[in-house]
Amino acid sequence: MEDVLHILRDCSFTKEIWHQIIPTNQFRNFFSSSISEWLTSNLQLLSLNKQSASSWAYLFGIIFWHIWNNWNLIIFQGNSLSPKDIISISYSWMKHCLYTYNEGIDLQSKQIPVRQNFVTAELWGLLDGLLILQKHEYNEVIIRSDNLENVISISESKSGGSENALIRRIQQVLTSKESWFLTYVPRETNRVANALAKMALSSVHSLCIFEVPLLSIKEILQDDNSVDNSLIIHSM
């Protein structure tokens, strides 16, 4: 059990993550308990984190899972995310929750309409994918989305000019690419995404990166190229 605790909390890599999340005055309590006390206490707390006004229990669980998953990536795939990536992705997952906070000093919680939350969740998914591509130093990106609202919002707003901080962040990442294409594809014709989603459901891996398209995906791409129903909204 001490080895598990070392991997999840006490090794230098993991500590770098927790040190960026935990308030300094909480270090002693956070790093001194046994694994059972550590898990129980943090999964029951609601407001330890200095950056997140939402439930600490959720954020702790998400970061915990990503740390554990990262070690599996290292062992079984030879890949690894940086502490910064793990923190960024964990906050992305956290913000998929159905609650947000009003702007202003009162920070009273309110429930987001389901539609708004769905659109926001897709934007976070897009940003997560772009950050992964950025980590692997890919300079050319093709994005095919069946969410016309997001495609228009990203393409029409001037870089850094959107009122939506999430869209501004996506635009910033895209401007760092040598070439990128943002394409709207009707949901019923977005067969590549559907095929990849089905593969993900049956996969034991949390992340798969294909350097070369699989045969089944290549066949779909060839069909799509022969009858292209997409609308390219923006390219650079």
C-alpha cells in the first residue's frame, strides 16, 4: 500500500501536480496521512482547492484517476502526460459538470441548461484534443464537427476577441498551428466520428493515437471524399 501511495501522492512527479492544486497551508495534512485516511478525507471535502469553487471531492477524484492512468500509459504504451497536461485535462473534465457559478462577487451556484452544458462539454473535448496534439507537436490539424454552433463561434470570432474564454483558448491553440481546417459535418454524415466512438467503447485504453488511419476508417474517408457533404467554415 505504501508503494501505491508513493505513486499517487508522494513521488516527485505526482507531488508537482498536487503542489499546484493544494493550498500551501494544507500541505502538512495532505501529505502526512495513510492511504485510507487520505482517500476518505479528500473524497468527503468540498472546498479544499484554492482555484476551484466547485466540489473538491470531484476534482480530487478526477486528478487521482488521471495520475493512475498516466502511470498505466507509461508502463503499457511508453507514453506520458506532463503534470501541466494532467492538471489542464482534469480541470476540463471538472467543468463538464452541470453546475457553474454566476459572474460577480456573490458566486451563487446555478444549474446550466442542458443544451448549454452540452455545447460547453464539446468545446472542452475539442480543447483537450488540441492540447494532446500540441504535446505531440503536430502542426497540421483537421477538425470535423457536427456542432454548427461551435464551428461558427470559433471561426467567426476574431482570434482572442470572443467573450467566451474557452473559445479564446481554442483559438490561441489553433493559431500556433502551421495549418488547420475547421469543418462542419452534419451529424448523420459524420461517420468517421461514429466509427471512432464505437471503437472507444470497446477499447481498454483511455487514449489511442493512430499515426495511420485504420483500414475501416480509411474506407469511410474515401467514401466521404467521393461525396463530400461537409462545409468548410474556416481554414488557415
